[in-house]
Amino acid sequence: MQIANTKKELQKQIAEVALSPVGLVPTMGALHEGHLSLIRKSIETTPLTVVSVYVNPTQFNDKEDFNKYPRTIENDLSLLKNILRDNDIVFTPTDKEMYPEKDTREFHFGNLDNVMEAVHRPGHFNGVGQIVSKLFENVKPDMAFFGLKDFQQVAVVKNLVKQMGADITIVPCPIIRESDGLALSSRNRLLDPEIRKAAPAIYKTLCTAASMFPDTKVSDIKKFVDENISMTKLLKTIYFEIVDDEDLIPLSDSSPILNKSYYGCIAVLAGKIRLIDNVIMNQ
Ligand code: AMP
């Protein structure tokens, strides 16, 4: 594997390898099996994979969250060394490299700006738009791999590709979970042991909610989720919405259920740590 710390090095290495299609896997590091599954998928599909490892400050709406976000670059590089091929590239830029000056661009994602993560983390997707567009411009990938764990992010990135007029295929990849059901997340390592023990209730609750859909009223499913999550006293629901996978418009009791895929999406406060997860509601 090759390492690039600057955009110049990155572009030089990509040009020298001269293989296509090029696959991109953007990450913020603290790598786990969820990230590795995306990287494996990219390796399977493309002869050249670029993995970026960069904790992007502009997508954090909470300074404390940014400061305590785990940074484990040595461990990340040794995991990457085990799976990447000689030509594949790890891009590990500094803040100065990615933001030589303040990025004042504003991104708008239509209805995606009005629901779930966008409402509860103002500015988050603007930051995602800023960093992902910079990565797309510098790597010029043919394909980019994103995890469905960040369900709304997948929709945002698809929308970004359209806005940029770029010819990039977004490949959504399934959620990888611990054996007890907890979705893998870099933030899981910040959970207190007691809260970590309670956290599988998130996925369990989502699965039960899916089994209630569509026969039970949406408001009753929401009530069930809220009550079930808070039963442990260690977890608190920030939001739970049932949305379609195109426009992500939340269902209410009066919404018609169309011939679409619906996802139950949740954000939970686990102690001080914010976790998100989702399941398909209509298999
Ligand atoms: P992050 O480092 O949290 O920005 O995540 C980088 C990429 O890995 C994103 O596309 C995430 O959706 C994806 N990812 C994170 N956790 C998981 C998981 N448990 N399963 C699948 N993909 C994941």
C-alpha cells in the first residue's frame, strides 16, 4: 500500500498506477470491521482503491464530540496494510491540506436538510458536502463506497454527485454488527461498560418495530420505540422516524404506504455518546 499525505502526492500516485475504475472509501479512521467491509467491497470491484482517513472538522456540530472522536492512526495503518494491495492508496491529509482556507461553500440537499440528522445536527451535512466534494475532486473516483449505517448520508452523497454532475457510482454497503446486534461504530469504544451492555437494545427495538410495520399505527410504533429504549434508563431516543429510501420523508399516521422500501432510523443518546442505527421495515 502507498501513503499520500498531500493532494499532490495523491494525484501523482493515482496517475502513476493508472488503473481504472478507481474506488474511493472515505473514513474518519478508528477503523473497524464496518469500514473494512467497505474496503473489501472496493478491492473486489476495482483495481485501485483509495481509502481516506481524515477526521473532518467541518461536519462536527459539537466541539466536544470532535475533540473526543477516537484517533488511532497507527492501528488504522496496520489494519489497512493487511488488506490493501501494493497499488492501493491511503490518503491521510492534515487540516491545512484539506482546508488551506476556510470553506465557505454552502450545500443544500432539499428535503434531506429537513429531517433526522440534518435537524438534530445543524451544519453536519454541509460539512459532509464540503469534505466529500473535495475528496471526489482530488481522487476522481469512478465508484465510492458508503455504509448504510449512515443511511441519510448515503442519500446526501447521491444528491451531491448529481449536483456536481459527476460520473461516480455510489455503492451503499450493508451495516456490520457486533454479535449482540450493536452496529459497529468508532464511537462504541467511548461507551462506558454499563452503557455498552445496554446498547444492543437499540437494534432489538428496531427489529421489533419492523415486525409491527405496517399493521400498527406509525405513532404507536414510535411510542413503543421511545418507551422500549428508555426502559434501561441508560439510553434516550433523540428521534425515531420511518422514512422511504428516496426522499426520506417521515411517515405519519395518515401517510399512504407506497410500494417503496421503508427504513426505521434512530438516533440514541447512550450516556454522552450519540449512536445511530436503522433497519428496513418492510423486507
Ligand atoms: P466514518 O469513519 O464513521 O465516517 O465511516 C466511514 C464509512 O464507514 C461511512 O460510509 C460509514 O457509513 C461506514 N460505516 C461505519 N460503520 C459501519 C458499519 N457498522 N457497517 C457498515 N458501514 C459502516
